[in-house]
Amino acid sequence: MIPLLRQGDGERVTLYVATEGPPRLVQATRTSDVKEDTVTVTGYGATVRAEPPAEEDTVDLSTLRDRLGPL
């Protein structure tokens, strides 16, 4: 892996890119004075099945708009 760094505004972001095979993002880390967050990316090329949610897990946008009021 090769790290790509960016630092500024009190944080450091490091993107790790694969050096073998296609150059793909493998991991991303963001570090600040307060905390560190890391995301690991896997499953490139894996089949993903998408299914619509059950009716009870959905909301009509007009209903949501009525509940939230003007934004």
C-alpha cells in the first residue's frame, strides 16, 4: 500500500491505496486532536443484491415534509 497524505485545519487524512493489482482505496484514516476515524474498504467485485425495503420501513416524502415543516 502507498499512503496519500493531506494535513490542514487541525486534522490529518491518510488514504491507503493498493500497489498490487488495480490502484484501489484500501483504507482511509482521519486524525484530529479529538479522535481518529478509520474506514477499511473491502469486497471489490463482490455481487451486491439490492432489494426494496418493506412497506413499514418506508415513509412517503410528503408525510415527512409535513412532519418536519419548512427547512
